[in-house]
Amino acid sequence: MNKKTCWHTDVQPLVSSSKWLQLHGLKRNKLSLSQILSQIGFQHRKDYVTTLGKLVASRYADGLFPQYERAQDGSVYNLTAKKELILHFVDCLMGAIELYKQRMEWLTSESRQIFGVIQERCIVIVLDFGTAAPAEFDLCRDALSMVLVEQVTQIAKFNLIRAAPDLMKWQQKSTPVSEHTVTSAVTWLWKLDHMTAASHTNSAEALLEAMSDDAVEAVYYFAVGDVPVDTKQLLLEKVSDGPCPVNTVSFNAREDETIIFLKELSRLASGRFHAFAEKNDYRDATGPALKCEEDGKGLLALNSRKVKGRMPLVAGVREDVFLIWKELEEARSTVRQVQKILSESDQPASQDGIIYVSFKRVTIILMINILFVNSLITCQFGDDCLRNVYIQVALILDIYT
């Protein structure tokens, strides 16, 4: 999908996949296979018969209803629903499949691919550009501008802090989100100077400053390139067990060790981890797609050059994407099984669909009921009496089945 795609409203909430599935998952909408089966029929029961000393499946529904056996556990369901209801569940499942596919595409496109999903209402983004080359520095600002426009505009408050020898803050404290403040932040971002030298203490100092804002729910540490060894140790000492979670975002790391470290740092700081490796050759880039104009015009337009890349292999699978993929696969499996039920149950003898009643079976059930009523009247529930009842029932079943 391209940037002009109109996403369904239900696809776009800035929440974790687990929370999103609490609203749109199969179980929440009674679309899991077991939930559907309970709505289109009832389970064929087995009860323990003391006289026989074993589990015996009831036979009253044999031939009365089409039956479906679950491959997972062998349980049998008697189907009582009409064709229209089963078709309704097929339609609902197809709708869920399309929704999950869109959510996966949304998660892995645009700013969500670069930065993950911002889930908090008040954040600070710490910018650590490291020793990025000038063209890569512009690329980072392209990516961050996209994050500000697409995601920060949907939260409540934010701030930007740059890790540098002289710590740089866009605002002294987190500031309410508005079109004006986001425009101001993008302008500030594009006015930053490119730097090549940095102290190993800059990153930790910037993160500590970000966490000192009591209103902040989480800090996002945007780390470009690789993190020096001495900086790693200081970050572990200063950031772990801080007053708020620290989510780490690795951008264009060259070494696997950097990604592994940032992932561990986020775990120790009770945060989340995201990584992105840009595939374009930024050394050949002609310049930033977002220009810093004095009047701010055009700053909220998305950059024309699409940032292309992927999650590095060493970073592992994105949990938020995996959860949606897992739900998608379950939905696909369920719709196949429901379609199978529909095709197997749509017999000529049942023009309306599913309920198929055999007159002969109804006659048998009626005879058995009369027999038991008669037994209750004529005996005192002794073992001999009940044994005779069992024998007569068996004879009826043998004669008519």
C-alpha cells in the first residue's frame, strides 16, 4: 500500500496489538471455531454408564442432525443452524481476515515501520545521531519528521531532546500537541546542525533529562548507527530501573551487538524495542525532502522520498506484527472449516440448509420415551427392572437402526 491509502478507522489506533485484539480479535467477536460451533449446534455428549462400565455416546441425535467432528480434539457437534446463519459467520470471518491484513500492512508501513507504534499519551524523544554522515543525518530527520506528522499528532504531549555536548531541548518540558507545536518541532529538527564529535556521557545525560519530566509516560531513545562501548556501560548504569519506561529505537545500526544491546536496555528499562535498517544508499541522496522554510509552509507534508528498509534479522520478530499474523492464520483456518461444514451439510434432503430430521428416528425416540415412562410406573427402580429397560431399548435400536 502507498502513502495515499485510506486505512479503515479500526486499523489505525495507536495501541499495542494485544489491546487491539481485545476489541477486534476472534474471541472478542465470538468468531473462534468453538464459539461458532456452539452457535450453530451443540456438542454430541458422552456419558459414563455404570452398568456397562464405560463412556457411551448418546444416539438420540444420530440421523437427526448433520454432524461435524473437530480434527483438533475429535469432539462431535450436532448442527442445528440454517444455512443463512453459517453463511453469516463466513462473511464475518472474511471481514476479520481483511481487517487483520490491513492492520499488518499498517504496522509495517510508513512511520510504524521505522519507529514502531507510539502507545503512550505523553512522551519525550531523545535524538542520538552519533557520528552519522551528513546525508544520513538528513535521512534521520526525514524519518523523524514522518513520526511527528503521522503519530505524535495523535497523542497529548511531547518533547524533543538532542544528545550533544551541549544538551539541546526543543522545549523545557513536554508540550501539548497541536498543529502549531508539531510544525515548530519539525522546524527545530531541520535547523539542527550536523555534528561529528560527541562525548560518551551525552546519551545518558539526555535520557536522564527526559526522565526528569514528571508528566512523561515513556521516553523513546532514537539511536542512529552503533553505540560506543563506554556509552553502553553508562547507559546500563543510569537508565535501568528509571522512573519511566525507556523504549529504544535502533536506526541503521551496522553491528549486531548494538541491536542486541539496545534490545536488552529496553528490557531492563521496562520498555519496548524496535529496529530499522534503511536500504537506500543515503550517500547518493541529493538532500532532504522536507525543507526548512522560515514560514513553516510544507513542513507537515510527508517527504516525497519513501524511506525503504526492513527490520534487521538479529532483532528478531516484531511481537506486535506476530500477534496479528497469528490471529490472521487462525481466522483463515476457521473460515476453511466453516466452509467445509457448509458444503458437507448442504444436502438435497435439506433445501433450507442444515436441519435434517428423520421420521424413523423421531419414531424411535418416541417409543423409547414411552418405554421409560411405563417402566417408572411399573417398577421401583430396582436393578432387575432397569436391566430389563436397557434390554428393551437395545432391542428397539437393533430393530430400527
